Amino acid sequence: MIYLDNAATTKMSKTAIDAMLPFMDKIYGNPSSLHSAGQEANEALYNARERIARVLGCEAREITFTSGGSEADNQAIISAARIGERQGKKHIISTAIEHHAVLHTLDRLKKEGFEITLLNVGENGIIEPNKVKEAIREDTCLVTVMYANNEIGTIQPIKQIGEICRQKGVLFHTDAVQAVGHIKIDVKEQNIDMLSLSAHKFHGPKGVGALYAKKGIRLTNLIDGGAQERGKRAGTENIPAIMGMAAALEEAVGNIDCNAKKLTVLRDKLINGLSTIPHSVLNGDTTKRLPGNVNFCFEGIEGESLLLLLDDRGVCASSGSACTSGSLDPSHVLLAIGRVHDIAHGSLRLSLSEENTEQEIDYTIKAVTEVVAYLRSISPVWRDLENGKQEFIIK
Ligand SMILES: *Cc1c(COP(=O)(O)O)cnc(C)c1O
């Protein structure tokens, strides 16, 4: 099997698994317990928080553990909204290409009476920092812009956007779930007030993540109960997962340059190979993109059929985000960069990990090329295009 769906989730690294095991059978105390078993777990928890903070360039007390990226996004946005509300500020700025964890949280706030501005991105999938500046109003309480897109891999000018927000005195959150462990991040240097991350996107365990929130930002708890996480996130901490996350993060960041270099070579080989397919187009920017992300649209192709036939050939791919696959709506990200419905339906995302090999990439190029040709050969739509009864959209 060739696994090319690392934007959906990654395989856990051995380092992460090894870091978790002792916390399942040996150090299993509850960190809130006063006895030595509990205190041992509590020390490990503190240690993990410090290590994660060091990697991000912040302080341990600025890290809150969550159940993953979705919860961190929800908590960041809801917290900023509650802070804004108390000051009479009920306007939030975001982008049209955010993950649903952000977009659906904004929908909920809209129903509560918040005004939401969703900025459009350019055809390359990148937001213009000046657009953020122009959109900020007196009553803006939050700007939330994702660091790197989960579908088309585009990397946003986060530092510049952060600087604009700082000058205007507006809180700035970034959903960095696709970026952490893959791109170098320093929250202070990049003017980030809040940041979401998720362990399973960098070879850590699923169901655990973190929210960085600059000290002074009052978080709203989404889960009420005990006083864990300074009273901002109740529930006994998932210590094994947190230890796995800390280890995976240190490992990913330790190898970040080497991995990025290797991935970029594989990515560009794949992009070049797929570009030779007639009537195909790369989605997203050619260089300002995640080192492991490839996303194409093929005219006259139905994405789901492409995925199933690739799976038959042992290639695990995606048509977009894991959350939209299974629904018939085309990706909101592809529509935002100007792909029309029919074209957006024919999309393919291949997301690599450093474990992929050049041979796998060669095999994949061949498999995609053949499957696309086969699907077109049996498609009535394609026949009309070839006969000139209908015009090609992708030249
Ligand atoms: C995967 C992902 C999330 C959700 O993270 P979970 O840990 O799966 O909840 C949020 N945002 C982006 C950009 C993602 O890729």
C-alpha cells in the first residue's frame, strides 16, 4: 500500500509510541491526585507542556491541552468572541478557505449576532495581508487565518498578518494544524496570539492537540468540570497521548529541514509527472505550499471514481479534506480559488510523508495517468469535449 493521505492523518512514529507506553502501565496515576503515583504523572505532564512550549517559542503556562485541532480552534475562536463581546466588539475576520472547525464555529457565532467577514484568496490560494488590514474595523475582535491549507497546501503570510493585527490591537489566531512539525514556527517572532495544533498530523497520536494562547488572553472553557488546565478544560488529562504528542513534535521539528528537503523533491517530481496529463491543473501556489502537498484537478473526471480506482491499485489518496469526502458538495477551498463546480469535482489530493519513496512516486504518477485515461475513455462528457460539442475549461 502506498499511503499518500498524510494531510488526513499520519502513521505514529516509533518515538511517539515508545514515549506513550510507560504512561499506560507504569505511570498511570491521575495528575490531580496528591499521592506519589499522581505526582509522578503530574511531573510528566508539566514536562510535556514545557517541551511543547519550547518548540513553539512560548511559555509552558501558555499551552492548554485539548482533544485535537478542532477543539483548539473552537476554544480559541469562542474565547476571542467572549472577550470581544464584553467590549462591545462583535466582528470577526477570517478566510473562505478555512477548515470546517473554524468555519462552523464562525457560523455558530453568526447565529448569536456576530458579524463575520470571510476574505477571499487569490487564484493561488494566498491571502493578501493588505486585505486583512482593510477589513479591520473598530469593532473587530478577532482575525483568524489558517497557517497552511489542508487541501491545497498554500502557506499564508502569517507574520505580516500578525503584525497588522498587533498594530491594530486585534487578537490574531491561526489554525496551524497542517503547519506545526512541517514548517518552522515561533509564535512570538511571528506575532501570533493564539495557535491550534494537533498531534496526529505530525506522527503523534489521534485525539490530542493543544491551544497556545498568549498570557493575558482569558480562555473560555468549552468543557466544565474539574480544575484541570487551570480551570479552562475539565477532564482527566490524556497523559499517554500528551507524552506521545510532545515526543512526536520534538522529533518532527528536530528533522524539519531534512524532511522538508526530501519532501519537496518528491512533491515536485509528482507535480511534474501529473502535469503531463492533458487538461489538468495544479491547485494552489507552486512554491508557497507545504512540502508534502500535491493537489490537482482533472477535467472530465469524477473525483470519487478516481479515488476508488487508485485504491484498487494500492494508492491511498483523497479528493480533498476527509470531512467533505463522502458528501457530494465540491470543496469550498477549490471553489474559493475559482474552480467551477465540474472541475472542482475532479480533484485529487496526494499528501506525502518523509517515509514515501521515489519508487512510490513513480508508481503513483503511472497509476494516476492510467486511471485518468481509463475514466475519460468511458465518459460521455469526455466524448463531447473531444468532439468539440463542449469546450474544455482546463486548456
Ligand atoms: C486536521 C485538521 C483540523 C482538525 O484537527 P483534529 O485534531 O482532527 O480535530 C483542523 N484544521 C486543519 C487545518 C486540519 O488539517
